[in-house]
Amino acid sequence: MAELHVELVAADRKVWSGAATIVVARTASGDTGIMPGHTPVLSVLESGPVTIRTPDGGTVVAAVHGGFISFADNKLSLLAEIAELADEIDVTRAERALEAAKSDSDAHAERRAEVRLVAARGGKAA
């Protein structure tokens, strides 16, 4: 099975690195799936979950907020302003943040909390 190399990096740390068979991320053009052999891509990352399928059949999900995505020569770089893996997200805290953002009418904070909850649920909305 063909693979691509993925680097998911946040402003403050390397979040995840490894081989993948497909990566799906939200870009300025909409949800984009990158597989080995894809045409080169350079785009803006929007807030959304990033789903990485690994060659062993596993799935890595991260909440990503802003940044850039670049793909060439079977190397995918996701350079995010903020990124956290699903298992790093405190669901209770994210739910409280969502409720607070809704009551404050803060659309940006609401979107950030929603993305964190989707990622924590393995990329699936409630």
C-alpha cells in the first residue's frame, strides 16, 4: 500500500509525525483529502478536525485551528497555529468552553470548542 509522510506541527511543538495512507483536512477550499501521489498542494488550513489514516488501519484525529497545508513529493506538512490530538482534549472542559462561547455570542470561540469536541469524538459530530 502506498504511503505518504505526514508532519503535523503546531506553533509550539511537533504534534504528530509518521506514515499515512490518507489525510483529510479543512482548507480554504473545503475539506481536502490527500493520498500518496496527489498533485502538489499549498493552502490555508481552516479550523477543523484533521483525520490521518495510518498504514496499520489506525486513525489519528487532531483539532487544528488555522495555519497552512503543503504537499509535494509524498510529504505532507500541516503547519498549524494551534493543534491538539484527540486524546489530549479534555471533553468536559471543551463542553464548558462551548457553552460559555454560546452565552457570550463569541462565534470564533464557539467554532474552536466545536472542533475540539469533534476531534475528541474521533472526528464525528455529536
